[in-house]
Amino acid sequence: MELMKPAIRVKITQVRSSIDCPRRQRDTLRALGLRRRMHVVEKEVNPAILGMLRVVSHLVKIERVS
């Protein structure tokens, strides 16, 4: 029987506006659940989320949740 590792969670805060950003970046912010500056969401880390964060890394702040 395998023991499941606890999922790593991150807190994502949008710190810069999406105005004048390419459409792909705006869509990625929306897919992450971010709607406006200073909006915060918590997500479990997986390859899809990591790819999204790489696309918008200059617009968000990422913190690990313990």
C-alpha cells in the first residue's frame, strides 16, 4: 500500500495589472482564478499549475502555504 504525499499548496497573489498584456496571459490569470490586482487564490501544485505560473510569473507573487 502506497502512502500518498501531502499535496504542496501555494498562495498566488496578482500584484500587477493585466491591462496591456497579451491575451494568452490574461486568459492564464483567469484560469488560475485571479480577477484583479491583489486578488489571492490557493492552488495545489501540479505540472499544469506550474506551467501557468511560468507564463504569468511577472504578474504574480507565489508563496508556499504550510
